[in-house]
Amino acid sequence: MGGADEHPDEGLIFFGYVKDARGAPISGAKVTATMKSGNTFIVQTSATGLYRLPTFSYQINPAEVVIACAKEGYKQTRVIRRPIAKANPPKPVETECRMERG
Amino acid sequence: MQDGARLKSFFGLALFLLLCGIAAAAELRGRVSSTEEGAMEGVLVSARRADSSITVTVATGNDGRFELRALVAGRYALSIRAVGYLLDGASEIDVREAMGPLELRLRKAPNLAAQLTNTEWFMSMPGSAEQKRPLIECMSCHTFERIARTRYGPGEMFEVLKRMTTYANNSTMQKVQVRKVERKYEEQNLRRLAAYLATVNLSNGEWAYPLKTLPRPSGRATRALITEYDMPRKTIAPHDVQVDAQGMVWYSNFVENYLGRLDPKTGAHEEFAWPVVKPGAPTGALALSSDRDGNFWLAGMFQTGVVKFDVRKKSFQVFRLPAEMNNDASQQSMVMPAQSQVDGKVWTNEVSKQALMRLDVKTGKYELFEPFKLMGGSHSPYGLVADAANNLFFMDFGGEAIGRIDAKTGQAVIYPTPTPRSRPRRTMMDRDGKVWFAEFAANKVAVFDPAKETFREWDAPTPHTYPYDVFVDKNGELWSGSMSSDRILRFDPATGKSIEYLLPRQTNVRRVFVDSSTTPVTFWVGSNHGASIIRLQPLD
């Protein structure tokens, strides 16, 4: 009667890919989402380089969530955020985190 | 803060004298068979001496044979567990020295429904996984037979479910407790569940689905000796069980303000009462955890706060929540004092705020940590474990993550599990600092490596078993218990091989404990609904 069984998918969604310089997906990369409060969420990318964060409340301002990626042997070059279409409720936020060897 | 313990009850002395006074050891051996199957493997045979609180159980091997050794001669009650069957013949027997083998015959049970575990009800009831999912809340207090035997239509069932939201989670059928404030619920979800339940109960006069059963244990799963110690009152609901260095078994009582202690050698039982500090609120404690000095801490549930028991002085100290933090829904289900010697701090949770708290033992002050503030969604920090620096790892039982709170900075890091909606429940840390935990709703056991920040998950071998907790033993084997199947899981992560031991009675398993001081190890668990404590000694 409680727990995760209520509204599993309602809220603000962050998802996206981690890719190398050539655009190939990087699996097992660590994706960090840092909130304004300083609390962070850490997930790993799948075999296809995909990550998805748990659903956040709409009270969170997506612009204040900082996405970063890391993996041993790589360094992050940039994080591309797909333009967010204005919508109510907000659309899922897709990012692409690029890394290169080094 | 309040002190003072009251030695409450003391029984088992008579049994102790009986056990010691009669030196002659007898044994009970024989064979179990039925017309349908011939010799039967995996039938649990239990014997309990007249006037004793202790029942011993073994399983038959593949030739149908069993052997219960080192019994005291006398009159015994015999019982069996084999789903679909009943013992045909005398259920009492005189056990004497040098007696011949018994031939136990089983006959088909006319009332199979009364024998089904909740896992078997889950398997039998038609419906989608989404329809059945909310039922995992029901089994905290009762079996599904109770639901399946009702004749309510959707409207009447909705009224029943609404009433259920008024009960405390620390309720059993022997002791139903009403919350001060009802649980939050969404009407449409309750209505959906009520409509589903009305399709699987007797509202149409009969069950329109066959009753399915799990296979009996076989092979290694039959090689264990199980000893069940009945508690002196039916209302006692052992929740967390732990064995101390002297071999004494301590447990938290989920519905009454007692800390209990059992001497497994004699069956002697003692209770230590802690004060009711919040009159009118449900009584009882959930988590039991010891600190470095061997003192025990209890999480005070709706009584609120945490409670320390000084083992030498036999006295309690209750650390109450301050008035401004205390409300009618306040609930501390967990306590983690294991590394409190590092900084004098004990971790706990505040269920009503989806939050964690940290107690400064010296000052009695609590700090609040709200890692999910403004996050939305459903969260509920539950199982706790601390590392060597008293940094906290917590399970988000309401959601799908585990979290870490840094003891120095107070910052939280949340690690969602690879499986969504997994509802991590209880946890333990192994020697290497890895965090093992049960993914209750995902039917998995899992480990998190804090150094690499990675997870590994394994499916429980039987669907719908809903592991509550895990314990890693000295051999690296993982033990877990099902809240729904009356089975204990022993799993080797190195080989992926698993064994499921069946328990002799309906057993709502919660926290599990493994005593690694014996070889093979000894497994302990409380029967939360059955007023007993169970010891399982694998024979290999």
C-alpha cells in the first residue's frame, strides 16, 4: 500500500548516453548527477552506454542538476544536453556525456 | 531518558532438569512413504517431547529414511510437513532406547489450501505481476489463505483494505495494533487491488484456478537439523535475532516492549522490559543491533527513539526524540550502533520523514539527514550498516537505491540499483567492506562494492520468495530467508549454486543471523508470526 508501487514513472526523468570521441558507447561508466543540495546520484551505464536516473520530483529544477561521467582510463570532454522543450509537466532530460582516452 | 529493567519471565528450568536428569539417549528413525509416491524424499519429520518447548526436525533422504538422534526417552508428538499430504496414523509415540524403525504412512490432504505458503498462493493466483505486486504488503501480517477464503466483492474488499491502512506495520494476528495516524494511501490503487482480490477469492463460490505447490526439498536441502524453540507467549513476535559470544540468543519483540534472551542449551527464556515512553502508540521494537562493547540497541518503532540495553547492568536507557521531532507518525525501525565507538554516534531512521537520524550518545541529541528532500517519488530509508569510519550505508526500501552518508560532511550519495523498483531491505557488511543486501521486491540478493561503486545482483532461485535480509558467513556463502515460502536460502556467489531448506512450520522470516563460530555454520531466525526461534544446522 506504499513504497515504490505508487506512480513508478511519474516525475522528472534524466537519461542519456556516455560515448567516446568517435561516438561509440562506453559501458560501465559512472554517471553522477549532483543536486543543488550537494547530494548526488550515481549510476553505471549499460552495455549500450545508456544510463537512467531514478525519477525526481517536478520541484527539482532540471537546470540545477549537474551531470558528469567518469571511467578509469578516460576523461570527460563535454556534456551535451538536448534542448528541453517547454512543457508541463517537463519532458525527460536527455544528455550525452563525451569522454576520451587519457 | 529512563533507566530500569524488570526481569520478567523465566521458564525452561524444568526442561533443563529433564534434559540433564535422564542420561539415556534414544533415537527415532524410520521411513516415510505413501501409496501415491512410495518412499518419499524431502518430508520433514518433527518430534516434540511432551511438555517441552523444543521441537526437532529432520528431512527424509531420497530413500525416504530419516533419523533423529540423541532424544531423551519419553512421549513425543510427531508431525510431518510435505505439501499435499498428512500423517496417516498415530501422531504420538513413546520413544525408547533401542527401538526399531518406524514406518510412517502419509495420505493425501483433503484441504490443500490450508497448507499453501504465500509463495504458492502467488504462483497459483492468476493475474499480472503488477496486479499481484501490492500483495507483498499483506504478508507482513498474515497469509493469503485469509484473503482467498473471503467472499467479498470489490466494494466490500475495498472497505477491508481501508481498514488495513489503520493498522501498524508491527501487527501480528496475535496482537493487532492500531496506528495513531493511518497510512497514506491512494484510493484508486486500493480500489484496483480490491477489484483484483475479488477475482481470486471465493466471491464467485470457488477458486477458478488450480492450487500449485513448490517441490519438496531434495539432495543437500534435506541435510539439516532444525530445532525450533517455542516462546512462552503466543504474542511474542521475534524480529531480529542475534547470538552473542557466550552462545546466548537475543531477540527484539516486534509487538511488545521486551528484549528477549534464549539459552539454546537449556531452552531457558528471559525477558527484559523497556518502558512504554509513548502511551497510546503501538509497542514493540524492530531492529536489534549490538555495539562494540556487546551492549544491545533496539529501534523503538512507534514508541520512537532508540533504546540501549546495558548487558552487564541489565538496564535500559531510552533516547527519546525531542518534542519538535516527535509526531504521531514518528517511527524508528532501524538502529546502527556497530561503529559508534568511532565518534560516539548511533544511526537510526525516521520513517515518517523519509529520513535518517544520528544520535549523539553523550548529549542525547538527534541530527536529521534528508537525502530525498524534494526528490519526489517514494522513498524510505530502512536497513542500515556502518563502515569502519561510521559512514552510513542505507537501503531505500521505498524505492530502488542504496545510499551512503558521509559521517564527516553529512553529504549523501545515492546509488540506484541496476534493477528498478527493487526495494532494498536489510543489509550487512562483509570483512572486505562490501555491502550485501536483499532486493525484496525484485526477488534478488545483491552486493554493492563501495570502492568500485558497482553492483552485482542474483535472482533468488524460486520466484515470489521476497528475500528480507542476507548474511554472509565465514565461507563467503550467503544466507537469506523468504518472507513468503518458509524456505531458507543458502547461496554460493562463487559458483552460483543454491540450496533452499524448508522450515517445519509457517514461518514469516525477517532478519537472519549466522553463527560462524561453529563448523558447519549455524543459522538462526525468528518466526515473526509463529512465536518461536529457529536454529538450522546444516549437516554439510
